[in-house]
Amino acid sequence: MEDKKLTEHLTSFGLTGQEAIVYLELFRSGTSNGYELAKRIGISRSNVYKALEGLAEKGAAYTSEDTSRKYTAVELEEFCQNKIRSLMKKKEFLMEHIPKGREGAEGYITIVSDENIKNKIRNMLVKAKQRVYLSMSIYYLQQFEAELQELIVRGIKVVALISVSDEADSQKFLNNMARIKVYVTTDKKNQIGIITDSRHVLTGELGKGRESTCLYTGQRNFVQVFKDSMKNEIRLLECNPGMNK
């Protein structure tokens, strides 16, 4: 994997860009001091030492005293798990102490970018209590296999309207989803739609990176219209039994 991607992911765990670069070199080279790292990386010694101090404070590096202070990278698994554990504790505190928000009618929310849309889909699936209807290409549906399997275990009704580009590649996935009612329909391209518990809808496009946009709402009228549209599509597909599983 390219260093740029590794650095980007490390910054998600609270490191600055420069700290991530120094951590990667320290991880590769083993115990080193700031002078040695600066020579290898090509960054000024002052910036390297500043990054090393930051790594030590954030639990990403250990220090040892010899003729000069040396640093050793904390194993990646340990560093990441410590961060996740700390965040979980902070989450518990926030959930317990955050003030109650004012309740009101649900409006329309625009969600942008593939990452944010996928996260919203996963959260919708996790929170579903009775039924889930999905409409998308099987390429996108496969990306939520873990959440779909959990729905099956929980006994949640799941219906999927999918388009399939390669039946051979899709068959194994469909076999794993044996308890999901699947209808094969026309090419969905980037279009997606989800209804959970007849209460919430997410609809729009996925697969365009930061340009992807979806609408999320709990407005009853919109949910009902979207639900009726999906039901009509299912009725049409049921008129052609050979097209669905």
C-alpha cells in the first residue's frame, strides 16, 4: 500500500501528517533517534523531534534513554486498539451525559460522499427492527454483507431488488443470502434506495466518490410514496417469475 494511503489512515487515529510519516519510518527502521530519522526522511531535525514528542504523548511511540534519547514505534495493533478503547469510553460518557435534543418533525437531510452514505446505510440496517427493503445493484449490496447477515440472524425481513452484471460472480453471494427475498430487475447503475421499518428512506446515487448524493428522510408522505413505488416494481417483477429468486 502506498505511504500516502497509510499516512491518511494513521491521521484518522489522531496523528498529524508529519507524525504519521515519522511513525511509518520508525516502524520500518526500529529504534532510532531524531537525528537518524531526519536523515532518512529528509525532514528537519526540529520537526522530527516535535513529531516524536507528539507520538510519545499520543501513545504511538516509546522512549528509551541511552547516549541519546531513542524512540520505538508502538505496534500498530496495540496503538489502534488503545485509541478505539479510549474513544469507546468517551462515547459512553457522551451517551450518558449529553443533553436531550428537542424533538420535532423529521425533515429532509442531504448526505454526500460514498463514505458517508455507506455509513448511513450501515446504521440504518443496524437499527432496523422489523423489515428492510433495498434497491441497488448487487455490486453495492455485497458491500453490506455483514450487516445483512446480522439482519438474518435477528429474524428481520429483508427484501432486495437488485441488478446483476455477472451472474456467475454473484451466485455465491446470493446463496449466502438464501433467507433474503431477492428480485432481479433492470440495471440500477448508481441508483440506490432503502426503506427501514416503513419509517425511514435513503435514496440517491452511490459510486461517484465525493460527488455522490443521497436524500434521507422520515417524512411520512415521502416514505409512503417511495414504499408504493417499490411495491409496484415488485408486483411487475412477480409477473415474470423467471426473473426473481
